[in-house]
Amino acid sequence: MRCYGDPARIGVEGTGTYGAGLCRYLQAEGVQVVEVDRPDRRMRRRQGKSDAIDAEAAARSVLAGTATAVPKNRDGIVESIRALRTARSGAVKARSAALNALHGMIVAAPAELRSALEGLPRSALVRTCAALRPDRQRLAGPTQATKVALRSLARRIVMLDAEVDELDVALSQLVHRAAPRTIALRAIGVDHAGQLLVTAGEQPERLRSEGAFAHLCGVAPIPASSGRTQRHRLHRGGDRAANRALHLAVVVRMRCCPRTRRYVERRTAEGLSKPEIMRCLKRYLAREVFRTLTADLLELRGA
């Protein structure tokens, strides 16, 4: 690149995945990196798709000023939280799949085996299946083969339970260290705070304003007015994982927070529907989280 001049800014697509290594190298070389979104489908249909076309589109978006996002820092505690959350998410999905397979196996098991296992609570069912002793000399019979399968699934669940617990301990330590103010908010737990940290990134300058943070989390109000009808609708963009974290926190507050319950009653009397009320609450919560999260990130940088 320097054979053609001194590059002032370089647009990189996918700075969190396949472009992460390139982004780190360019930043180490002192080059300003701008995160570029992939071209939309309309442009790809009109111009085609190739590496050269994508590179030109990235350069044009940086020159035009339409791409201004700062790439996330990938060498701090927030990146560690992201890696642990990825591992935990995979373990939880594998555990759910193993539990579903276990229950499905019991439904189709021979009658004498099914009657002994049906109705047991989850923990007792897993322990019982893990302790089965099949006769390996009679695996041609469905009962003994089913016992082997049930024991294998149950032991897999036990192993995944231990893995999730281990990751939860590590995540709790890191999240409490990185975001003590955010996790102290009502209904914001380790999982929610960890996701909001990953969404925001470790650089507080990426969060230009609380409105930008709300848009990033998919809770910014979108105008849907027409004529004499003045209203806003739900925002279906943004980071859906962050939106889910705020949504679950709002659900808990609607159940347990007296102030939130009074707000819901007042807005219901004004004629708002439950989705509209939750949209408002998520927007208010995003403003609250923005303040604490920004303070946590600034303190983290100072440390």
C-alpha cells in the first residue's frame, strides 16, 4: 500500500472475525482502521461480487465518510469475556441437545426401562441414567443397547454441567471486575452485563452518545407515523443479543420493581400496548446502562 502513498485510513470488513488479524497488524503499524459493513444486496446484484469489487466498495465508503465505526479492541478483558461467553454458549447448546436426546430416547425405550425413568426430575434422571449398568454381552437386545445410549447421554450432560459451572465462575470474576456499576443495576446479572460489555467493546469512545448506544442495542424508537397517527414501532435492527439482555432485564423489572410496575400501570391507562410499554422501558434502561457502562469502561482504561 505504501508504494502508492501514505495510507491515512484503511477500511477493513469483518474486524471481529476473518479480518481480526489484519486489523491488529494495521493498528500496530499506526494506521487508522475503520470498520466497514459488507455491501448491501442491491449493490451486489448491480455490481457483482469479487474481492476486488468488495475492496473498492470498502475504500469508497471510507472516503465518502459513510463508514466511521471504530473497530473493537481485541486485546483486553472484554475480549476475554467474549471468548468465555462463546465457549459457554456452545456448552449450553450441547447440553440442551443432549437433554432433548435423552428425553426422546426414554419415550421410545422398552416399557420396563421407560416406566423406571418416567416422572423423575431432571437431576435425578441424569444421575439414574449415568449409573445404569448395561450387560454388554447382550447389546443385540434393545433394552441393553438403550441403557448404553442413556448412560452415554447422561454422562455427557454431567460433563457439560461441570463445564458450564466452571465458565460461570470465570465469567463472574471478570464481569464483576470490568463492570461493577453496571452489574449493580437492578435486574442486570452477570450474563446480561457480559453481553452488554461485548456489544459495546472496551473503548468508551465507540459509544458516541446514549442514543447511539440505544441504536446499537436495537432499542431506539423508530418513527411509524402517518397522517394524524403519531407513533413509534419496535426497532428490529442492532445487536439482537444485547436487545435480548435488555428485554430480559425489563421483564424482571416489570415483575419485581415497584417503580416499573407503577409506570406500566400508568402507561396502560394511557392506552399503550404491552409491546409499546416494553419498548419504552428498554429505551430507558439503555440510557441507564449507557451511563454506568461508560463509567466502568473509563475506569477500566485508567486501571
